Amino acid sequence: MAHFWWLALLALAAGTCIPTQAGINARLSLWTRSPVLAATISFLVGTVVLTGYVLATRLPLPALRSAAAQPWWLWSGGALGAFFVAVTIYLAPRLGATNMLAWVLAGQMLAAMALDHFGLLGYPLHPLSLGRLAGIILLIAGVLMIRIF
């Protein structure tokens, strides 16, 4: 059980990065005058940091010739991340951190439910249940309450 709480705390810490990153990048877009350029700079900095980590820890790289054998969608994660970051940069100053994140979270939960229900992308199969559906409905109700109040 201690392992679960460590993972939960790690997820919470990662969660704090989303509105913080969006706010920082939204300020960056004021300077660049473009959410897409700000996202590009953000990804460039992230790439430098991750490359430094890979080099410092000497992580072994997979064989380059095995890349062609991977499914086509394996390469779409970076594009999805770029879309996410660019959109949050655009939305943050227009919706505010709470509204933006509430809608992002609702979208994440809807996608996660579908991925779990069908066991897509290697996720373990967790069929949609009445309790899970109620949770999504309550989450969307919470998003609407945040927007209204």
C-alpha cells in the first residue's frame, strides 16, 4: 500500500506541473506573440533536459533498425504533447487555471475511460461500470460548477 501512496504523490506532483507550465508558457507566448512558438521553445528546453538526463544516466538506446517494426501510432505521442501544450498556452489566459484544468481533466477522464474500457494502447482492461460512469458524470458536473461559480 505504501507503493500506491508514493505513486499517488508522484501523480499529484506531476499534476501541479500542468497549470504551472501552462501559466509559464502563456507568459512566454506574450513575449513570442505565438502560442505555437512558445510551445516550440518549451519542447526545445524539455528536449535538452531529457537528453541531458539520458546522457548522464547512460540509458541504453534501442536498436535503430527495430524502429520500423513498431506500430505507426507509437510516434504520435510527441504530436499529442505538442497539441496539448500549445492549446493550454492558448487557453490559460482566456479561461484561467481552474477552468482550463477542469475541462482538460474532464477530457482526460473521458479518454481514459475509453482506453480502459477497450484495453487500448496496452492499458489493462477495465470495463465501463455504473460506478465509473457516475464518476465521470460527477466530474463533468464539477467542471460545470467551477465554470458557473
